[in-house]
Amino acid sequence: MPVLLALDSATDTMALALVTPGQTQVFEAAGGAQASARMLPEVRAMLANAGVAMADLDAIAFGQGPGAFTGLRTACAVAQGLAFGLDRPVLAVDSLMLVAEDARGQGAGDDVWVAMDARIGEIYAGRYRWADDGWQVVEAPALYAPDALVAHWDEPAAVAGTALSEYAAALGPLPRAWPQAASRAGALGRLALAAWQRGDRRDAAEALPVYVRDKVALTTAERERRA
């Protein structure tokens, strides 16, 4: 059983997980701009509480995105810095798959569309299917306008994610919906362990974010057109 540290700050929640033989410790707190200042102190506190030294870590997992630019860079930078310093591999975790994993734990089933608020009127979305004791990517994460997503997903079996609350009117009624996470950190720990068991280990230099958007804000003219 490996000892894994997992970090994710792709959303407004900073999620940390420490996987050790016999248990997984989790921690969640406000993310966003606070993640860059809080992540390392909370990591040190978590390790100390578990009696685990940095040198005991076998790998560092990180939420690679898609998600908020600043949050993605924070998790990637911390994971990369620790991995370089310890000479350990990194494990990349799909940040939308985290939502599917959490929703499955809440009873969403084995076929889940994830729809996360991407701000400025857009949604990060992807489709995931559980098969053979693991998640498969059916529709890779992409950026959608709400109406384009509705036209694309064709009566999804289950949908999870923050866009369900933010764009409720545009997405319409959905019979099986999970807008709130039960434990993003818990899902992070499970996916980190799954990545380790698959042997999906990367060099620290590959701790890079996955962006599906190259623009983070509307211009004044664009905001006026949407008003």
C-alpha cells in the first residue's frame, strides 16, 4: 500500500487527501485565491497529524483540470515542487472525474455527465462511465455554453456538478442530479490510489494543468452585449 499525497484546487474548494496503509485522511477548505497561501501549511499539518514525513511519500497526485486558472496552477506548482524535491513521481487526476467519482458515491450510478461552472456564462463538462472497476472517459472535458450542452448531452442518465445550481434555468429539469459534492477530497484520494495502482506515474516535470479555455474574463464590450 503506497503513501500518497493528493492536492486539488481546481474549484472554490481546496481538497487534500493523504492515503496511507489502512486509512485516508482528508481535508477541505475554501480555495480560490486562498489556496496558494493555505495549501502547504495544511499539507504539513496533515502529515504531522498522521505521523508521516515528507520522505515517506511515494507519489504526489494533483488535480490537473479543467478548472480555475489560478487554482490549477497552485496545485500543479505545489505537486511539482514537492515531487522534484523528493524525487518522486506525480499522478495526474482529471478534476471533472473527481465529481463523477463523488457522485457515484452518492448513488448517481455508472454513467455520469459532469457539469461544472466555468464562470462567464460557460460550463466545463465531460461524460464518464464506470466499467471494470475504473472510470472511462466517454466525452473528454470541454467548454460549453449552457444551451449547447443541453443540445449535446441528449437526456443524460445522471448529471453532477456546480453548474446545476448556477445554470438551473438554462439546463432545465433533470431527473437525476447531484449539484453538491459529498467529499471532493475523499474522491481525490480514491482516484489518486487508482492512478497509482494503474501505474500511471509521471515525471515531476509533467505536473502540468489541462486548460480547455484560453480566456478567463469578458471584455467590457462583451459584458455590455450580454447585459
